[in-house]
Amino acid sequence: MIKKADRPLALFLLAAFISFCFSVSLWFFVNKDYGIFVGLWVPSILSLGALVRVRR
């Protein structure tokens, strides 16, 4: 079970992983430009997660 304090971290990691998977699927199956655009979300999500974690 995830501790209450680690729940936001787990949610940010899950969001980054989902974004990464979506980016890879867009890259291979739809359009490479869309895949690159969505791939830029991953470091943004992880940066936001780090910022939220530091402010606690």
C-alpha cells in the first residue's frame, strides 16, 4: 500500500509514464511530430512533481 505522503509522487510518476507510452504510440502509429510534442510533457510533469515535493 502506498503511504499517504508518497501518493502525490506516485501520481506524478504514473502521469509521466502514461505520457511516455502515449508519446511512443503517437510516434509509431500516428505522426512523429505529435509524438515529439507529447514526449515533451514527460520532463515537464516530472519537474512539476519535483517542485511539489520540494515545497512540502
